[in-house]
Amino acid sequence: MPFNNPPPLTFTSRRLQDRVVFITGASSGIGAAAARLFAAEGAKVALAARRMDQLERLGAELLEAGCEALPVECDVTDERSVAAAIEATVRQFGKLDGAFNNAGIFGAPAPVHEIDLNIFDAVIATNLRGVVTCMKHEVQAMLANGGGAIVNTSSIGGIVGGANNAIYAASKWGLAGLTKCAALDYARKGIRVNAIAPGPTRSGMLDAWLPTDEALAEMAASFPMNYIADPDDMARAALFLLTDEARWTTGVILPCEGGASAA
Ligand SMILES: NC(=O)c1ccc[n+]([C@@H]2O[C@H](COP(=O)([O-])OP(=O)(O)OC[C@H]3O[C@@H](n4cnc5c(N)ncnc54)[C@H](O)[C@@H]3O)[C@@H](O)[C@H]2O)c1
């Protein structure tokens, strides 16, 4: 089979110009930062989450800044809701080029013998089944459009083990397998599939887990770079994977965790 190399890239300052990107968990934290960044890079963004009031506020902010944004209600645990949100995105913008499957929940820390299986089911339903559901419908739209790029949000908990973290880790390690297999499913169909693996990042999720400055400082100190990331740090890693600058990168789980998995 002949090689199929595209021509050299021409770099622009707006790296997602006119690309349509669907973002889950866009109502807060990393997802909201990604929506602002992708829109600033020229993308038309679909803001998907359950909290419409927050999505509408973000949508209004982006429209005010001259960007195109569509707030769309989406519960990733409900396939009909996901399908409807992606359909609404394609109806509004005419196509789907990119997806950032970022919605997630933490659950509750516990050693394995104390796991509450209802919490396990809820975490898997959102963090793993939710991403499978989104990808199923995103890929259908992308195949119809000749290709695309998908970035999933894993976690440092999805690349290294951690005490009391089995529930969350199981969902995020599963996400790594999903990402790698999907990358191979679509490698010759123009769809790249990657993931970012954030370390501790300032967001509602982290604040609920580590509510004091002391707890945050202790967490930061346990990382090689002594660092708690901003949501924008994660958005920038996802941006790279979505753009053509990463056109030969697929099936990668990109650690964004201040060096923790290097140790
Ligand atoms: N903050 C961290 O330290 C950290 C570290 C590693 C990985 N992550 C991952 O980053 C992602 C974003 O989290 P965040 O830190 O921005 O926290 P966050 O709580 O601010 O954001 C999570 C988002 O997911 C949405 N969401 C949850 N369940 C949903 C559902 N069923 N349907 C649709 N949307 C749903 C929430 O509404 C929210 O918008 C998650 O996947 C999380 O696991 C976060």
C-alpha cells in the first residue's frame, strides 16, 4: 500500500480555525478552560454538560468575545442525551471535527475491601461508559466528515497506582485502553484518539477533595515539580492533541502531572 503523506503543515496563530469541537464537562474546571482556549484558537465550540445555567453563562461570554458557541445539555451516562447533543452540534455547525471527552467524577476514596459498589458503578458510568458513549456518536459524525481528532481526559490515577484510589483508577485505566484501541480502529480513517492525564488541577473536583491550602500544599509537595496545575495548563495539552501539530500522534496518554510518572 502506498504511503499517504500529507503536504507540510502551514502554521497559523488560530490553530483550530473553523473546526467544530464538542466538549463535555464544559460547565466548569478543565472543560470550561478548554472551551475558552479552543474558541480563542478559532474553534466553534459545543459546550456540553448537565448544568445549562453555567453553560449559558459561558456561551454568552464566548459570543461576547466574538466566538461561536453552542451550550447543549448532555448527561454522558445517558446515550439518548449524548446522541441528541452531538446531533444538535452537527445541526448548528454543519460537521464535527474534534471532541474533548472531559466530563468526569471522582467518587470516594476507599481501599478495595471497603468499596461501595454503587459509587463504583456511578464512576464507571460517567468516566468510562460515558466516554465510550460519546466516542460512539462522535466517531459516526467524524466518519461522515472525513476524519477528526478526539482527546479524552484520563488522570495520573490512570497511569500509576495509588492507595485508596481503585475506583477512580479503574475508570481511568479503562479509559487508557479505550483510547489506545480506538486509535487503532480509526488510524486509517483519519481520526486520531489520544488522552491527557492530568495531575492535581485547581477545579471544583480538587477543591472538594483537598479543601484547605495546607492540603493543597501537601499534595503539591508530593509531586516532583511541587505544583498544582491550572485548568488552562490541561486545556493547552488537549489543544495540542486536537490540532494538526499532533497529526502523527494517536493512541497516546499524555502525562500532564509535573513529572510524577517519571519517578
Ligand atoms: N482536577 C484534578 O485534579 C483532576 C486530575 C486528574 C483528572 N481530572 C479529570 O479532569 C476532568 C475534568 O474535571 P475537573 O477537574 O475540571 O472537575 P470539575 O468537577 O470542575 O469538572 C467536571 C465536569 O464534568 C461534568 N460532569 C460530571 N458528570 C457528568 C455527566 N454525567 N454528564 C455530563 N457532564 C458531567 C461536570 O458537570 C463538570 O462540568 C475529569 O474527567 C476528571 O476526572 C481532574
